[in-house]
Amino acid sequence: MRLYVNGIGILGPGLGGWSECRSILAGHGAYCETAPPEPSASVLPPNERRRGSDVVRWAVHVAQEAIEQAETDPQTLATVFACSGGEMGILNQLCATLAMPERVVSPTLFHQSVHNAAAGYWSIATRCRQSSTALACYDWSFGSGLLEAAAYVCTEEKTVLLVAYDLPPPAPLYAALPFVAGFAAAFVLAPTPASRTFAQLDLTLSNDLSERATRMEDARLEVLRTGNPAARSLPLMTAIARGLTAPVLLEYLEDQHLVIDVAPCPA
């Protein structure tokens, strides 16, 4: 499957946007594990911005960045939202409430607890009525989301917005999902190149596990890559930032790799 990257958004520790972190991923600047900027998610109406969770704001923030880079109308794009844990903070609040004698569950919290909450907020903010998919696949959520988006791009011949995001859950859920930090990434993926295309991607699935998944050269970025499912996107973004013509291997389930042949395109 062949597709093209027309926009990228990124938010994580020391990675406050594609224009800022592109040189870092390309090896032209030092990586510093500073706290990420507060996600603005300015596309959300004020009421939704107040009601939305941190997970929603992170997802919408990177989606907005990718859309603005691609200079694309968000109302025209199908979406794929990939998150391994979903609204874990809200789930924790609901579980704590149910453990109390009164068991009075807030309708607002219950409404926000669904896995596709971020997709819903995005559609409200942009008035997008295109196809939307929300999925979870544990540590392979980014690869699954990329594969889902690529299949849509190639079969429907339409542009898709892919958003991957995960935040560390609170205790005691953190013991089961000990993410090292929050991370979110977004890609505008198209069937044909545009004037602002960053890279061409060719995707295949492989059962050959003789090679390990692509790792980050910087040890701290490698900790982030392995410590957050959404950050498994870092090797792909690094290849794009460096303008490499090279394969990127992502883990996909327990017995496959998703092989991405990356080729540069004029930005």
C-alpha cells in the first residue's frame, strides 16, 4: 500500500511540535526531556475545551497541527484515532465512585469515558461528518491505526487523518500500564502527493521476525518509544525528518512486523 504524508503533529516530553522537533529527530539538535507545552486544542469550542479531558486535548492538539500543516479542510477527512488505554483517568474516577456506598456516577464522566471520546470531540469541533474509526491494540495501537488508515486511503482513494495518543493512567491503574510519559502524534495521509508532501510510504506486513523493530539512536528517546504505545511512531517520524530512503519496522501483534519503506518528498 502506497500513501503520502502531507502533515505531521507531535506532542511529548521535549517534543513540542513538528517544526520544533524536526531538527532534533534529524540529529541537528540535542534532545532535552523537558515538560511538553500545555496542549491548546484551540479548535475546540470553549465549552468542549472545558469539559474535555487531558486525553482529548492532547489528541485534538496534534490533529490540529497536522491539519494546519497540510492546509486541508478537516471536514473533508476521514479519521482514525488509535489509543491503547483510552480515557484511563476518567475510568479511574468511575471505578472509585462505584467503590463508594452511594455509587452516584456523573453522567458527564460516563459520557466522556467511551474510547472514541477524542474522535467525538474532534467531529464536534470541526463539524466533520466523514467516516471515523477508534481502535485499541495494546502496544501495537499505532501500527494498527496506521494500517487501518492506509487501507482506507488505498481502497477509498481519500485522505485520512491518523491520530495516536496515550497518557499515563493514575494509580492504581498505572501498575498495569506504566507509561513513562504522555505522547501524541498525528499524520495527514493521502493517496497522491501534494505541494507540501513530506514523505512517501509503502506498507507491507512481514512474518520475518529475524530483524528487530527499528529503535531510536538516542537512549532517552528509545525509553519514550518503548514506554508509550503512541511513541512507537517515533522511528517513522525520524526517518521522515532525516529525509531517509530506508525501511522502518514496527511491531505488529506478536508474530508480525509492519514494514514501512520511507522515501523523501519535497516539503
